[in-house]
Amino acid sequence: MRALAVHPPAAGSAEVRDVPDPSPGPGEMLVEGLALGICGTDREIVAGQYGWAPPGRDRLVLGHESLGRVRTAPDGSSFQPGDLVVGVVRRPDPVPCGACAHHEFDMCRNGRYTERGIKEIDGYGSQLWTVETDYAVKLDPRLEHVGVLMEPTTVVAKAWEQVEKVGARSWFEPKRVLVTGAGPIGLLAALLGVQRGLEVHVLDLATDGPKPDVVRALGAEYHSDGIDSVTARIEPDVIIEATGVPGVVFEAMANTAAYGIVCLTGVSSVGRKISVDVGAANRDMVLDNVVVIGSVNANLSHYAAAAGALARADVEWLSRLITRRLPLEKFADALTAGADDIKVVLDLTA
């Protein structure tokens, strides 16, 4: 079969190559790969910034945003041939730490977790893959053409869960949310905000292309001016930060309503410095009981929540988030971000 593999940490080593067909072990399913989402993590692995091959090997099959169809499943499992599934990315560390022992491997304390397509386990970027039934999630059949959005949806499902847990420390009845960034994470965060009945605002630099119309089609309001002016007008109770741009991150932290919650989901590049008034920010955050939290990855409960959110969503709207579909052999084009891209997907069946 064909698979997209890299030789980490060598930069520019990605290639589509022939690899042996996988054979499912005990408790595993054999899955036909349908699609693979491409994100910034994949681009960074290809650039040699990080990534770890499985022990004893020099190559890693790339890909963590999966979508597949079950070919074979163990007897007695809840899966059947033909089921639409995604594979969970992270696996708990083998020690395990306390969080992993409580099935919260997204909160691993010692960093010994492994991840499909990222850290020490082959990913889902192949025409066939195997997955343990305990780490697979069934999707609504209606999502066949958009189910590859599942993994980024799990990230924002966790982010919203964390926001709501923090809010519950006192009376909490949010009205308005601002999402910074109209990429896949930002737009899916906006979707979950709309599903919660909130007034949703999305901020991005783009003034044309698909993003403004996609936001408006969701029933949210799109903004392209400065974050300080937007926050002054709408006074958001919650900000989901999905850009990782240092200036935007700091402005988000400094511009919520009283008792505001800022959830950071974008990962910033290191080495970029900005001048900030830390004293003023600290004063405002303390006096207004503002909370800033970081959120990354997802556990099985978030996969279940994401599957439900996608099943409730308008499939036509979800399809607008996938702005390019390319065959596996054109992976290099997929790894090059286009000006109008939201989500780029590799078709593993083409």
C-alpha cells in the first residue's frame, strides 16, 4: 500500500512510498483510509521541527486527522464492516501518570504519552491502517465527506469543556464569545459556540475569500479590524484564541469582560517578542477575576462530544471548511498553505 512517511527530524524528508499492508492484532480493526487532514503540526514535522519515529525505526507514517471505513472488526466489538470511523491521536503513557491512569491522557503530567503520526506511533496517512477498538470513534454516516474534521473538533470540544469548568467556579451565564482566527480550529470553536446558543463573533485578518461568508453562514458576526476595538464594542465573556500570534494573545488576555475566560488553543512560535504592560494586565485580571487557560489535545470524552457536535451540524456548512482536496501523491501541494485555505485534505482513495 501507499503511505506518506517522513524521516524525523530531517527536514524535507516527506515522501509517498510503498509499505507493507498492516495486519490487525488482538482488539484491533483494519480500516480503509479515506481522507487525511493536513494541519500546522504536519507542516512542522515535515520541516524537521519535531516528530519521532517508532522505536527501532527511522521513518514515521505521518497524519493524525483521520477518516476511514472499517474493513474488519473483532467479534463482539461495537464496530461492523462499513462503519465510518476516526482514530484517536494520543495514547496514555505506559507508567502511567495519575492523569493517564484516570483516562485523561490529554493532561499527561510526565510527557511519556505517544501520538499517532507525531510521536513514536505511525499515523493515519496510509491507504490501510489499524486501530484498537478502544481508540476508535464511530461517526454518523452523513459525515462521510466531512468526517475528517473530527480531530480538530475534539480540540475545541475540550476547549469549551475547560471554559465551562472554569466558569462554574461561580455564577456563570456567558452571552458573547469572541473567536480569534478563522482557520479550522477557530471556525469549529465558533460552531460549538453557536450550538451553545451564544452570540458568536469571529476575528480574522482576511477581508475576502471564503472565511467571512463561512462565518456569516453560521449565524456569527465576522470582524477584520483590531482586536482591541472589537473587544471594546462587544465585551466578550469568553475568548477562544486560535491564532497563536503573540500580540493577539496578549490583547485577548487584556480585553475580556469582568469574570472573563480566555482559552488559548493556538501555539505561538518562540523567539517573537512584544512590549507589553504586564502591570496593567495583571491589575485588570486580578480585579476582574479573569482566567487564562491553555488547552491542547483531547481524550475519549472529547471525541464523543465532537462526534455529537458534528452530527448536529449542517453538513453543507461543514463542507465549506474543506477548501482543497488533493490525491495522496500531491501531498507537497497540500503542505503548502494557500491564501484562501481553511482545511486542506488528502484523498487516500484517489
